[in-house]
Amino acid sequence: MTNVDENKPEFPAGKGFRNRLILLLLLMGAILVGYTLLSDILTLQALAGQESRLRDFQRSYSLLAYALAFLVYVAVTGLSLPGATVLSLAYGWFFGLVRAVILVSFASTAGATVAFLLSRYLFREAVQKRFGERLTRFNDALRRDGPYFLFTLRLIPAVPFFVINAVMGLTPLRAPTFWWVSQLGMLPGTIVYVYAGSSVPSLQTLANDGIGAVFSAGQLTRILIAFALLGSFPLLVRWMLRVFGRAAASQEAESSRRPGINS
């Protein structure tokens, strides 16, 4: 079973340009509304002002609180809206470490996959038609090393979350592969941010000090470096196996050209 979809879109291809345009306009409208509404709501300062109400709501409607939290996170990440980091910290404080890690991990991956599929449906066909020949080598590389490359990107904080989702949607990487690699690759970062949120006594502490309320600048730097090294390790192993494989094949070919010894 391969990790790529041989140029087959994840959505039906026959809907036509008009449907894509309508969907794109609807998404742009939703993103604009989301930015307008959430820019003042999804901040630590705003949430800190609602601490007691949030706790009361959780006690009264526990299951509903989880469902709404999940849907909000999927919507924010799926539409590439600002606030995912704030939500990770707030959920850690609100739900506790273990429950929040599970919720954020699956919600962030679901949102990333939504963004991935939207990018694929809206733009991949046009990009492949326009740059198909130039992308041949890139697509071939993705067929070989796509999961390793994606895993590395997920662990490098300098690469924006929404950029990875959008760019990967234009590649031959299969959606199930994107989902499980993202699930694994984003888990360490999820744990760090949720742990930070769960370790403070109040959201106001996070609003005042940010993630520095839990981690010093030096500790955070070491964590980020560790993520980058962890993400690079699979690609390094893949490269070493390929180098040693070529060396072994070359050695075997050389041996086969030498005169044999008849026993």
C-alpha cells in the first residue's frame, strides 16, 4: 500500500470550476468573519476574564463543554484562524493535562486534515496542470519520503501550521497518511503547550506571563531544538539506509563482474 494518491483528488473531480469558486468564496467569507469575531475573543486576557463562567459551564454541561471545545479547535485550525496556541494553553488549564492532550491532539489533526483536503480540492488540479512538469521530481520525492518529510516539518516550530497543511494538499501524499503522520508529529508540541496550561493556577497567570510562566526561555529553546532533532531523525535514517543500500548494490555488482572461482 503506497503513501500517495496517484493524482486522484480527495473530492469528486467533476464538480467543475464554478463549485470550486463558490466554495473558495464561502471559505474566504468564513475566514474573514472568524478573524473579525475571534481576534478579541481568543486571547488569554479575554478568556482570563471569563474564568469563573467557564468553570461553571463545565460543571453544569460537562459533555457539551468537550464537544464545543473540540468543534471550536477544529474550526480554528481547519480555517487557519488565529488562536490555536491560546486554545491549547486554555484547554490545558480547563480540562487538565491528560484529557486536554487527547482532545487537542485529535482536534488539531482533524482541523489540519480539513485544511489539507480543502487545499487539495481547490488548488491541486490547477497547480499540477500549470507546473506539472516542473513538479515531477518533487512529486517523485514525495512518493518516496513524504511521511518522513511531513513528520520533520511538524516538529519544526519555525514552519507555520497552516502552511504545512496547504502545501501538503498540493502533493500526492494520501489523506490517511497525512492524518496519522500529523497525529504523531504534532503530539510532542501539543503536550508541551497543554502541560504549560495545566501547570498554572489561573488563566490570568498565562495572560500575564505566557508560556514563560512554566518554562524559562532557555528551557523552551532546548525543547524546540529537541523537536527539530527528533523530526530530522527519520529523514537521517532514511538517507543512511539509501546510501548504504546503494553502496551494497555497487559492491555486489562489482563482485559479479569479477571472475568466479570454480569449486
